[in-house]
Amino acid sequence: MKVKFKTIGIKSSEEAMQDAAEAMHSIAQGRKAHPVSACYFANIETFNKILTPQRYELLRSIRKSAPSSLKELAAIVKRDLNSVQEDVNTLVDMDFIEFEHHGKQRAPRVHYEGIRVEIVM
């Protein structure tokens, strides 16, 4: 089984734009683009606002328990369903969580074994 990691980190907007320009240049020259499983934030404050301790707990709980629904996840973490839904939506937007559909139920899933933190100096 291949271990997959999600990379998150701190990188300035200029560095992110430079990386994107280099990737586009490579593609324009006919080279294959490498898929990146990374998410960068402009500063540590933004990073801390997005990956809060509560959201990290959701990721760990989903990975460990594989709940069949958000309602079950809320019960596991002993939190209000609405606040769990809000946090899950943020994590979906950041590509940390995906949903598996089982009929009418949506089961949240984390398809990463771990998270790597990278800070560009």
C-alpha cells in the first residue's frame, strides 16, 4: 500500500506564483506536470485559522473511525452537527476531505496517511 501525504505549509504569494509559472512553462514545453498534493498559506496566522485543533481532530477521527455520516462524526467528536458541517466544508474546500456516497448518505473520508508541514524561508 502506497503511503500518501498531504503537504501543507507557509509560502509567500510571490513564491506560489513563481511555482505556478514554472509549472505552466514546463507544460508549454511538452513536459508532464507532476500532480501536487499540497496546500500553502501566505502566513502562519492564516494557517492557524484554517487548520484549527478542532479541524485536526475531525481529520483524525474520520481517519480512525470512518464514520458513515456527518451526524455520526459529530457524535464521535461530541460536537454540534452544524459546527462540524461548517468545519468539514472548509476541509473539503482545502482538499483534506472527500465524500463517499452510499445511497443518500455521504461518508466523509480522509485519503491521506498523514500531513507534512513545510515552511519556505
